Amino acid sequence: MNGITIGQYIPGDSWLHKLDPRVKMLLTIIWIVIIFLIPNIYFMLGLLALYLILFFSTRLPIIRVIKGIKPVLFLLTFTFILQILYTRSGTLLYTFHFHFGLYHLLMIIGIIVIYFLTSKYIPFKFLYLLIAFVACFAVQIIDFNNLIFVDYTVDIFDGGLIQGAFIFLRIVLMIGITSLLTFSTMSTDINNGLQSLLSPLAKIKVPVGSISMVFSLTLRFIPLLFDETNKIIRAQASRGVDFSEGSLKEKVIQIVSLLIPMFVISFSKAEDLANAMETRGYIVGAKRSRYDELKLKYFDYIAVVFTILLFAGAICLNVLL
């Protein structure tokens, strides 16, 4: 839960912070479309290099983006491994010969038992899980010459490695692009920008103001609720509750003991926010004025032109290659 970075604004004075929120939201959408238009890994690496240049120019901490990738790291690794195993294009790099029998089954069970008994003492749990997963396949290379149930081979092609890395980079870039938006834009600016972008829908009686307010409040509450969850977990741990141990029944009881205070805190925070909004004169559906009117500046036009040129280049690459 400490890796959740959605909705966390980082104060700064960079060029990205100064961009109009409407421009940032539109450019985020265009960049995501560009990511899906990139035809191969070589241009994807070029896009990654461009993203890193833009990111470091904002002076935002790269560790925040890495923490944002951490919750989906298992999905990324699983996808990468599947691409390696099932993509059979390109040059054959290596063929692994595996055997599975009684001794292999006993060794795999032993590895799984050791993992579950020791994982709570290991700080890097995902890396430890990956090592255990590799070890389960590594023991199957051993040929005991008896009690073998089945023999099978796994072919590794360079096409699988390239395709796996391509999808890996695509997901990482999507997370990085959306992180730039939330890191550099306050929730109030997101609300104002979204309301301005959706303003044409107000002519057909769509509650644009309410929709944008709900969206911005949702982004604001995500990190807040996770912080409160971490506080509850630490409070429970100080009273001897360990969420990583116990039987299935005990874990269900522990989760219930976590969910009940979470619901209470959520309703309490929502009520406090509603009272604060009412005291400041917020009325649902009423026309609201703004202290700062959104106006496009010179650098906004430069960012838009640059992104449009990049978008056109991605379309050309997708058509030509």
C-alpha cells in the first residue's frame, strides 16, 4: 500500500507544473494513444528515452514513479514470462529440456514450503517469490533417470524476448505518463480543467460540474484512504495482529477487523468534507466562479505542437512499418 502514488501531488515550479491543466489532460490522452501506435520495441525505447528527458527536466523524484510501478510488478513479470513461453517467432536462442517425476514433485513441494515459512522474514518479497518460481523450474532440469512422469521442452525465441520487453515498456510508460499528470496537478486544477473540457456537454443537461468534482475528490481520497489503512494496520500490529500469518478463518477475521474501521473513517472523512464544502457555499448544480481563470499561455501552445508532431510521427511509423 505504500506504493500507491495515484492522486499524490508534488509541489514544484517546473514547466510541467505551469502548464494549463486542460492541456496536461489532453496531452496525457494523446501520449497514451502514441504508446499504442508505436510499432516496435526500438521506437518504444526511443519514446522511453524522450519520456525520461522530459521527466528529469521537471525535477520530480523518480522514486515516486518506481513506487507506482511496484503494485503491478507481478502482472508485468507474469506477462513478460508468458510472452517468452508462447511467442515462437524469430531465431531460436535456446531449448530447455525438463523432466517431471516423483523426485521433482517432492523438491518443488519443498521449495514451496520453504518459501511460505521464510517469506515473512525476507524484505524483498517479490524478488524472493521470483527466485522460488525459477527454482521450481530449475530442479526439473535434473534427470534422475527413474520415476519420470513426463519429459518436455521449452524453446526460447528472440521474438518472445522482444515482444515481452515491448509490452513491459508499454505498461511502464502508461504508468509514467499518468503519474506526470497527478504529480504536477492539484486536485482543484484537475477539477477545473475537466469541467472546462466537458463544458460543451452542459448544453445537453449533463451535470459536468458534479462529474468533475466527483473525479477530483476520488483522486484526492485514494492516497488518503491508503494512508489511513496503513495506520490501522500498524495499530493492529502493535496489538499483536499479523495479517501475514494465521489460518484462512483467522485472516478473514483480520480483514473484517480492518474493513470496519476503514468504512467508519471513510464515512467520517466524507461527512467532514461535505460540511466543509457547505460552509464554503458549495451547492450541487449551481454555477460556480473561479479565483483563477484558465488561460492558455505561450508554453502551452509549444507543448501542444510538440505532442501533435510526435503523434503524427507515430501514425506515419505505424503506417509505413
